[in-house]
Amino acid sequence: MKKITLMLLLVTLLVAACTGDESGETAQKEYQVKVATIERAIVRQDFEFTGNIEPMYKNNISSSAAQRIEKVYAEVGTRVKRGQLLVEMENINYASARIQLENLKLDLSRIEALYRAGGVAEQQYDQIKTQVKISEESLANLAKNTRLLSPIDGIVVQKNFDSGDLATGMPILVVMQMQPVKILINISEEYFPQVKSGTPVEVSLDIYPEKRFKGSVMLVHPVVDPNTRTFVAEVRINNPALEIRPGMFARARVDFGTKERVVVPDRAVVKQSGTNDKYVYVLDGDVVHFTKVELGRRIGPIYEVFSGIEAGDKVVIAGNSSLKDKATVKVVESALDLTL
């Protein structure tokens, strides 16, 4: 019995001794890391924006009243000129109004002769003149809704009715101007003072990977969206060969020159799992602090930094995969790798 008790005691002491050694090693564990000193660098401020190509103008060709279509003179794909007759509507009302106007003009000529001879009062003469003017305006309005003309040079892209149909609810034709075309881009408010009418823009399309199209800002919207802190600029793109079509996906690049920015190596950035938050480990003595940073664009091996760290801070660029906040580290190598 005494032998068994003694053996149990020895085992207990041995386990305690082993446990004590492991605790000591854990307490003294030191992570080996490489660090880089944060600096400021001159960074090119050329930004790429994406969007869909839009026509310069889009017009819906329709009548203001539900009428039967007499004749449609254009098909989808037809190139049309400004002022060209596209649709002729049923003209019963127009013909009646024109006959009425002609009769009024005859009455006016007779009364005018009597008025000059002193046989009609001025008031009666003025009344008939007013009736003729109202009738002319009414006829002109009917003409606009009977003979539908193209307001622009463009291409018919949609046809919803045929000759003989009763036009209701939607445009008869849709015409788009495709030379030139435009794209709307959202630019950070930081660059609002730099964007003017005429600012050059380089446009590319994925379907033409080898081509670059020259564009320029034609209109800057006067307000900034408080939610996105961006403003809209409309970019005009010449399209003489009609290679660019509305609906195509495009990229617009604007060069704002250069700016001095705080930059951090991409190797230092740790992405928080499940979020879009970014962190770096900042060295303070021999302890690191897990610090949230707000980053801008990635430019090659670096990120622009908007907040969180400053020039002169040291950040871990290697050995950070297993680090924890406030861990003790040993710097085995310092590096400066902020080359653009």
C-alpha cells in the first residue's frame, strides 16, 4: 500500500513539474516579425470609373392623344435626320380644323374690306381676327400630333406600333442620338475643384481591349451626394464610326496629377474576417497593437492611407498571420518597401 501511495505522489510531482515548464515557455513566448517604417510618398491620382454608355439624347416619338396610326415611315435601325417625318397619324380632326380655318380666313377678308369702308365696327373686326389666330394655333397643335417629326439626328432603336394600330400607352418609336455618346461618372468630392468642362477623360470598353477613346467632361452636376460624398460628371465621347453603342459597359480614367500620401505596404494589411475592416499591427517598443486603418486605393504593392496610422509608425509586414493584439515581438529584420 505504501509503495502504491509513493508511486502516485511521484507521478503527481512529475505532472506538476511538466505543467510548470510549459507555462513558463508560454509566458515567455516571443513572436519574430519583420517591420517597415511608414512614410509619405508621391502617388499618382489617376482614377478609373465605370458605367454604361448612354445616348447623347433619347426621344420618344408619340402623339399626345390616343389616335390611329396612318403610316409608320421608319423601322428599327433606320438612321433619321432632324425634322424627318417618322409617323403620320389619322388626320380626320386635322382636315376638319384646316377647312374651318380656311372659312374663317375668307370671313376675315370680307369683314376687313367692310371695316376699311366703314361698314363694320372695329370690335367685330377684332373678334374675327382673334378667331383666326386661335384656329391657326389649334391647327398647328393638331399638325404636331398628326405628322410626327424626328427632333434629332439619330437611329430608331425601338418600334412599338405598326401602321393601322391605335397608339396608346407607350411611344410609337424611340430615337437615340449616338454621335456623340456620353457616360456619367461619380467622382469623390475631394476633386470637385479640379473637374471642369473640358477636363480630358480616357475611355475604354472591354469589347475593344486594344482601343482607347478620347472624351471630355461636358457637364459637372452642381451638388454633392451626402451619402456617397461624390458628385456626377457627364463625359462626352465622339463616336463618328458608331463603334460605341448605348448600354455598353465602359471604363473612364481621369488623371488628377499627383499627391503626397501616407502609404502602407499591402503585406502589412490584415483583413478582418466577415467584414470589410482593415487592420495593421503597429509596433510600440516590443509590443504590437492591432490598429484599424482606413485605406484608399491599392497601387501596386502599397495602399493609400486615409486614417489610423501616420508617417514614422512601424508596422509588421511579415510574421503577422499568427499575431494577437498586445503580443510581445522580436524584430528580426526592418525593411522599407514602399516603392511605387
